[in-house]
Amino acid sequence: MADPIAKALIAFALLASLLLCSHASSDVPFIVAHKKASLNRLKSGAERVSVTIDIFNQGTSTAYDVSLSDDSWPSDAFDVISGSTSKSWERLDAGGILSHTFELEAKSKGVFAGEPAVIKFRVPTKSALQEAYSTPILPLDVLSDRPPEKKFEWVCFLIL
């Protein structure tokens, strides 16, 4: 039985490819965004979450007034350590890539599944802002009781 998150990601990829094919002949921006998060355990027992969101313009024209907002990180569970959960750019050219990274520190233990980030942009032929969504992240087991890794033993095992 497949994981529900894996099914959602596959469905998103299929939808994105269908939309890309349908917009291939029109002269508009087509925004695809990928959100990824990784956990970094500190020696003090704290844990940080490093989040990177890559925004791609797969369309044939420039997207203007591009803004990113990732408000899926509750303030009672995470503190922003570096960067910001939102960012804006003047433009994203056709075929271009933008990337934004920020770091959070976990305040509480538990499993956290983040929502997709929201990207808003303007198309030159339309006055209303358009919206796109990033991929969601897989659930993070924050501050979990993981056994310490035995890297030295793995190296010895691989050598032998």
C-alpha cells in the first residue's frame, strides 16, 4: 500500500505536467515550486529545521512582482532563527530559478507536516495576481528520540 503523501506528490507531479503541456503554446509564465526541509540536531539537544523553496518559471514569459509566503510554521512550535518565511522579487524571467532559504528552531517535540508555500505573481496581460503553490514537505519528526548514529561502526563494516 502506497504512502498517502507519496500519492499526493505523484498526483501533483502529474497535474503539473498536464498543466505544463496545456500552457506550452501560450505566452505566459508557468510557476513550479519545490519546498524541502531538513532537520539538524544540535549538541545542546535543540533541533533546527532548514527550509529551502526553489521557484521555477517553466513558462515562456516573465513573471512580475513575485512574492513567496510560507506561513505554515506555527510560532508556538518554531522560532525563526535566520532569514524570513516570506520574500519578494521584482521579476522571474522565463526559464529562470529563484531560491529562498530560512532556518527555524523547534520549541516542542512531535510530528509536523507543513503546508505548501504560496507564490503570487503578476502576468503582464492580466491585472490580478496569480497564485501558485509549492510541493508540501514530508512529515518531520521534530525532537524525536533517535538513537545515536554509529558512523564508525558503519565505516568498519563497509571496509570489511
